[in-house]
Amino acid sequence: MWIVASDFDRTLSHESDSFVIRNDVVEKINNFCSIYKFFVVTGREERYMRILAPGLRPTGWVLENGALLLLGDRKVVNAPETWFETRKIVGEKLTSHGISHSFGEVIIYVNSWNGSLDLGPGVRIERNRQDTMILPDNVNKGTGLMRAIQEMKLSGKVIAVGDAENDESLFRVAHIKVAVANAIPSIKRIADIVMQKEDGEGVVELLDMILTGHFPENIDVN
């Protein structure tokens, strides 16, 4: 079974569309899910995904950079029980240093911050282009996806699709690594396949390759 796991911003959606996913991409993914499995793996919160992708029906959602999973009618927090007390302390520290931030259901978002700050044990900072996310240690897109696959008792070959730094952890758990054409250079360098098209059109291009069995012959999927 193929299990495709795709980032959202600048991978499934276009910045020129204010990151609202296009209807043809939605239709392709929803049809793909009738045969294979498809996960959206993103740093975004659930409330924003309801606005940006209202018609999308993937196999599952891996949100907040792997910290929150939506699997059918189940919501799974992929973080240690101690995290929320730690998160409160981290938020207070950010406030005391004048660093503007907001809380997701699980993680902390800090926009346009490239500074450094000792946030204490059990805390990790992850950057994605201009954005910064503060998460529990060992929580990322890759561990979130693996938790989702385990929770749903799935098995198969994982194809990861991304464009930026926080997709590297997703690539580490994948059998095949795919970069859309607009991906940053470091992601393209480690990808097995770089699509010819950008954003959602690149993902549609990939899904068509899967459905027709037209993977490049030099890709090892064993």
C-alpha cells in the first residue's frame, strides 16, 4: 500500500492563493484516498485547516508539526503529559523577554523570530522559513506521522512530500522523498524526486505517477 504524506503550505497550497487549496488538488487527493492513503502533515492548527481546506478529506491530519493528530473522529495529542506545564513556563519566559507568541492546542508559535533563548529541558525549537515553532523534544512531523500510522494500524511504503526545513523529519521516516519544484535547495538536495511543477500541481503530478505506476526506475522502494 502507498501512504503519501504531504506538507500543506507551499506544497499542497499556493501562497498566491493565500494558502487556500485549489479545487482540482482537493478532488485529486479525495479520489486518491479511495485507493491508497494520504496524510496532510503541517505545522498549522486545526482551526486554520478548516478554513484553508474545507473540502479536503485525507486519511488523516498530522497538525502542529506532529503534535496533534486527527484520525477519523479521534483526536490524539502526540506529546508527553508533562508538556502543558512546561509549555506554560515557556510562555511566561517568552513574555518576560518581550517575544510575541501564540498557543496552538499543543505547541507554541513565534512569528519572525530568529533569536536564541534557553527554554529549559524537554523543549525544542523548530524553524520553517520565517516561522518558529516550540515543541516537546522528539515531536516533529516524522514522529507524528509514524504515530498516526501506528494508531490507524496501517502498513505500506511512505512517500513524503515537502518544501522546507521542517519537512526534513518527514523525509527521515519515508521510503521515498519528494520535493515540489518550489522547494528550498536543501530539500531538493536530499529528495529522491523533484517534481517539475510547483505546490499543489506538483503533488497532483506525483499522485498521477503513483496511480499509473510511473516511478523513475532508479528509485528503490524496497
